[in-house]
Amino acid sequence: DTLGIYYAFGFRDNTVTGASMYRSPDELAWEVLGTGNDGPVFGWSATLLANTENPWTWDETNKVQIALTQGTLDSKTALEVLNWANVALLGDEIIQWRNASVLASGLYELSGLLRGRRGTEWATGTHTMGERFVLLSDDGVYRAPLPATEINKTAYYKGIPDGGNWDDAPSNPFVFKGNSLRCFAPVQVKGVRDGSGNLTITWKRRARWYGEWLDETDVPLFEANEKYEIDILSGITVKRTITATTPTAAYSAADQVVDFGSAQSTLTIAVYQINAVIGRGQVKQVTV
């Protein structure tokens, strides 16, 4: 695994030929993080993108309007989209689209959507008006490596156009979370009880990389070790945390009596896959 931070420059003036990104731990000592000559396609949402109940299939119901500050958008075939054309970050969700209809100068309506890409299905219901939109499947987005020692530390960033004034650029604080290491939420979480009320929980893991469908072949682990944590919940209270090294866990009737006073016919559980550096990944919460 490699860690890095992505950044982009917004070039509003065609006379601007480049820019540099600076980083500082204390706003006193600054270093050049990187330079670039291209700005991204970016803007904000002009309408609210509604939630979807199934992010695993094409969303032919919902649409979203995007007002661009810079660049243009276009339409692609379904095959091109499946081959990772038209990829953008909208709020915290990564989306794709087939159709980009021009409504006015710089205003587009996106439809034929794929939702929750790259493990961001947790964000499909978090959208707001005016949230960020950045095209990821094009030039203008840069990546700079950062060491794991920077995780959860605040640093400050300045973007300076060529020939720009240092004092005119704002200093923006940002906490580096190392989210490129965060495991995707498990899927297909199921629970089966035997005649005594003992519960066996199973699930399927997902790979952060190289997770394409291959017949009769499991996706690669892509973690230092296979490890999971399963929270047994009562409302928002964690009654017990079970650890596992395979995608299955047991919650005995005796332990249920300790935690709840009796064996439970239904339980709410939260399953996490664990990364060795940053810990818990995205959660899958279900009632079994």
C-alpha cells in the first residue's frame, strides 16, 4: 500500500500557466508538495442527488444538475462507463454517468448513474445542495505521497499560481486520514441460529483493488492480514465485540444471556474489516 493526498488547482484565468501546492505542519515552515499545469473539471451541485436503495445497479431514476466553474462534461456509452470513464467525486460519493445533458452554459444534468463507486455506498444518502464536484477521470488531479506517520495529523496547504502573491493565498487546514487504506464494507452479512439459539454470522469481504469479477476465483485480500471486528449492538450501545480472522463469527446463546439476559431472536450487528495501519474500515450494519 502507498499513502498519498490528492489535490487540484482551479484555474479561472486562461492566462494562468501553472501553480504550486505548499504544505506546512505549523504555518511557519513550508515545503512544495507538487506543481501542475492543468486544472480539473470542477464545480458544485445545483440540485440535490437523492439516495438510492441499490447502489450496485444502474440508477435510472435519480438525476443531478452540476454547475461547472471550469471545464466541460460529456456522455459515454455504458461500456465506456464500466471501463471507468466519467468518474467524479460529488460530496463524499464517487459517481459515474452515461448522459451529460447541457441545460445552459456550464450547467449539466447527469443521468444514467452508477452510485457508491470505490466503496462509497455509505455516502449515497449524504448529499446536500452546493456540494463539491470534481472530475476524477481526467487530467488536473494530482497525487502526492505522504508517510503513514502523518495519519490523523493536521497540516496546512496553500495553492499559489505562477506569479501569484504568497500573502493573497489562504492557508487551509486539513487532517490526513489515510482513507486510501480503509477497507470497504463487507456485504451479504447473514445470521443462522441453531436449535439452542447459538448464532453463526457470515459475510463476504471486498477488495480495495483488483476486485473485478472472476469466475470461481475469490478477490485478493490486499491487506497484511485478514481480520474483522463484529460489534453486537443494543441501540447505539456496543454490548460485545467479536474478533475473527475468517469471514465467519459465532455468538453463543450463553454469551447472549450475559449481554441481554436471554437468547435473542433478532440482533443488530456491525461488521468491519480491519486494516493494519488505520484499523476499522467502512461498516456494514444489519439485523439478523
